[in-house]
Amino acid sequence: MAVALQEPDRTPLREEALALVICQVDFSEIDSRLASKDVFRYRDTLNRGPGGYGELTQVRKNQVTLQLGVFGATSTSDATASKGWRLATRDQSWAVALFPDSVTLESRKYGGWAESFRPRLYDAFAGAIDAFSPEVETRIGLRYVNQFGHDDATSPLYWAAKIEAPFLGPLQDRLGPAVVNSTMRVTFQFEEIQAVVALAFQPDTTRPGHIALVFDIDVSRQGAREFAFNDLMNAADVLNTRALQVFQSIVNRSFLQELR
């Protein structure tokens, strides 16, 4: 059954609430080893745009294969690692991770979708096509990690007035005053888009004795298809819209106004 959601309000929120934004596209492995000349060419392509990716370091990605049976995971194969490269700005606020089977853009200084993130994503995808010519996309995902804190948030109940009731779990029960921390995870399916939401009330690492609200949204499109630039950018726009719609369906209007 299709779910109709309203067009999201794109008024920017306070920058400090957004801890991390990641967009990753997975594709059929282009090679077990990335040639250095192609990596340098990729960096040059990135730096024609907003760029500033001056730092280049080699990184590893560990992959683990689970053997699943009727009763869940029964054994685990040996972990394998693939080598890749991380290109980062000097202040580490932007980075691109490049592996033989994926390209990931991450930001700790978001600045808005259309204004800042999308132009860099455009270059990251276009550069991959130019340097490596991936053929098959297997997944594209967009993840927003928000962490909200407040000087008055000395218990999880502080956040109860800011979240729609179905997502409060035990906070809306008579046991609510006894809750120290709580984590809820739910998966939504919107036709070909899946959204996984984790909502946690946990100790605030920046304010001792306080409780933070962590709001983690991971939206994705899965399934093998041709690695096509225009389709990828359109998919990224759709994921951004869906993430906003989910977020604005879970927090209430008064909290949204407060965040602006």
C-alpha cells in the first residue's frame, strides 16, 4: 500500500544539530586494486569543483560474510579487507572514500542539500564515471545523523513533547519517568525506497548529566541496474526528499520551529 507524504519544508535547521551526512553508491567491483594514476585523476576531477581535497590516505574496508540458517546466523566466514583511498579537506569537514566497489561522500559541515552537499556529490559521481567507468549500480544510500541536546534535557522525558507519540516507546507509558535511555529502530518501505530510522535517548557526551536525542535516518535504493549518472543524481534527490519527509513526520511542528 502506497503511503502519501507531504512535500517537505526545506527551511534549513541549525547546523550544529547535524553531526554527519553520508551518501554512498555501491557498484560491481571495477578491480581488486585501484591504480594510483586513476586515483590521482579522480582527485583532480573532484578539485575542479568545490574541491579542496588535498589530503590523500590509504584506508581499508573490512567485509564479513554471514552464513544464515533457519535460526539466524550460524557461522561467519573470515573477514576480508579491500584497500581504498580517502580524500579529505584540510579541516576534515568533507571527505570522499573510494573503493573498488563504492564511492562515499561524507560531510560534517552540511550547509544544505542544494547549496553545498549536492554539488560535491555531483563531482564525486561524475569523477568515478570518468576515472573508473563502473558498469552496474547495486545500491545508493543517504544517511543523516542528527544529535540534539539542551541544557534543560536532564531526562529522556524532556524530549517527549517534541516527538510524535507513536515513536516515544516507553516514554509515553507510566514507566516513562524511570527511563534512563532508550533506542527504537524501525524500517519503512516506500515502493523502491527503504528508510531505516533509529531514534535514541542517551547520555549527552557534551553535557554531563543530560540526555541527548540521536536521530539517525538511512534511506536507500537497492537492486542492480546500469550505473548511469543522471539516474544516480535523480535517485539522490529522491532519497533526500524521503529522508526529510520521514524526519518531519516523526518530530512535531513546535520542535521544528525551535530548530530553526
